[in-house]
Amino acid sequence: MTLILDKVSLNIDRHPILEQISFRLPIGQSLVVLGNSGAGKSKLLEVVAGLRSNQSGKISYDGRDLGALSPQERKIGFVFQNYALFPHMTAEANITFGLQARQAPVLEQAKWLKAVAAELKIDHLLQRFPAELSGGQQQRVALARCMVLRPEVLLLDEPLSALDAASRERLALLMKKIQKKYQVTMLYVTHDHNEARYMGDQVLVLDQGRVVQMGKPEEIFSRPVTRFVAHFTATRNILPGRIRERCGEGGALVEVAGTQLLSTSFPDWGEDVWVCMRPEHVSLIGTVSENSDEMSGETFAKTSGENLISGYRICQVIPQSGAAVLIELMNRAEQRLMVFASSRRIEDQGLLVNTEVELVVAARHVHCLPRQPEDIYCRPE
């Protein structure tokens, strides 16, 4: 049983909005849709929901052609970005509105209202009006309104974008729990990379209405297929390089930023490449003075199987959420690297601005893409 989109396209006023969108999503799994503003993410949800007629292609679920069904017949729930609650109705009335429209028995309405409200922890808010609720509470009411209808497919359009960081985290955990508990097939639109990694069994990247890449979250974030995907998924370290030597067992030596790194992820054609290294995959191992007496970079690489990078100094330390910091590093050629570290490590090791440090990155995390100068994305800074 699968949700299938087969070459779905959408034009509005003769302008292509979605072009040849195809994917298969097993029932009970979640697909996160990533993309820039205007990429067609929300329009894709509207087409699946039946709010817009797809100009071509086919949408089916569990073998049923959804194109032949009205939005009401598709058993799809839609949580809009602005929640779309009725302001003159209480939370309870908003939640049961769809059940009443279906003329569900009163006892059934009460049963599902009680169950879903308890699950979403809003049973104490049922008599309040939307204006009396916080953003997170309104979002839970909007989600409850969908869940009482027991949808087969749940569509969420940037559901957490208007919430503060703490509320986003709590509600994301709750939505994932509910989605897995009820085995609802979910399409989830977001700009947040942490949400995408946590919420998605699979991630789909859209650019100008086209699918650029689809796969498991770790594949999308660690092995982007284009510089656009690398840039959009916050790879941050995208440097020009050149493959110097092919090694055994699928490896290659890549010259980048004044050093040579071993990579086990590189294109089969072309010597000029872009070298991508995510900041969470590059680790500080300390200052040069700390490591110089212990082992050389060559010895370290041989004994650990990882790449040692030297010649970088700390430019600035940028606090992040939680206990993490983002460190900007620069070498003598003014090539920049961004690295994540813990604030405690920075403090314990006294890593101040202008401190020269050494870094380590595994060969599998040195990901190379063919260099295509005409591409507007991710030019070196």
C-alpha cells in the first residue's frame, strides 16, 4: 500500500508551478518536503488534497485514483500554516466541526474528541476560543481537528514556523509520536533542517517545481547530488577542489584548501570538484601546540583512518541553541571552514580567537560534486 504521484504537473496562468513530480511513499511513513519560497511545496500539498486540479499526471493511494475523488472523499487531513481556526468557535467546536459536517453520531464525536484531546494534551482548553490560546495551543487544536476525522493521509504546511524554538521542539516530538502511533501517511512541508531530519522517513527537495533529490534524511544531508541541495541543507563548507589520484577500495585523494584529503564519496567523471563537508562532521582535536608533540598529521591519518587538517585559525565563535557553538575558521589563503563544537570544550581548552587549531574529518564525510561553474548556487566565498 503506497501513496503514488506519477508525473504530476501544475500550471497556473500558463506558468509551470510543478513539473513531472513523481514519488512513492509507503503507507504509514512521513515525507518531508524541503525547498525555497516559491519552489511549489504548498502547491504540491494542495494538489494532493484536491484543492487544485493537477494538469497532468496521476495521484493514487492504496490503489485508488484520487484524481477521481473530491477533496471530501479523499480522507486527507490538512493543517494549514495559519491554523485556519474559526475565531467565533471554541476549541471543542473547531475540533468537532468536521465530524458534525459528516453527521457523525454524538457519542462518536464525544469519543474521538476525548481521545484526541487527551493525546494532544488540550483537554483543559476545549472551552477557550482561539484568541485565548497561544500559538502552540492553536496548532494542537488544528491538528486535533484533522485527527478526529481519522485521515489516511495528513498534510502539514510549515506547521511550526510561527512558534518559538521550545514550542517547536515539544510539538514536533508530539506530532511524530502521534503519526507513528496511528500509522498516518504524512507529507510535511518545512524550512527547518532539524525538523526535516527528525520528522521525515524520507526527504524530498524541490527547486522551481522540480524534484532535485529524494531519499532518507542522512542521504540528503550527507550526500547531496547538486550544489543547490548542498547549499539548501546548510552544508556550509563547499570548497573548490581537484581529484589528484584514484586510490584502491573506492577512494580518491582530493586537493582542497591547500591540503590533500582522502574521499570515498566522489563523482565517477571529471577531475574538478566541489568538496562538501558538513560542520558537524568536522571535529576540533585541539590546538597545534597540543598535538604537535604527540604525532604528525601523516601518522594520525594512518593510525586513525581519518583526514587531519592544519593551518586554520579561529575567527569567531557563534553561539547556537543548546550547548553548541559554530566556529568560523580561516587559513592563510582566506579559505573558510565552519565547524560545530560544544561550548564546554571551547571553554575547557581555552580556544580563543586567533588560536591555531587542527581538525579531523572522516573520508566518508568528504563528499565531492562535479564542478559546474555556470551553477549560481554555492560559489566559494
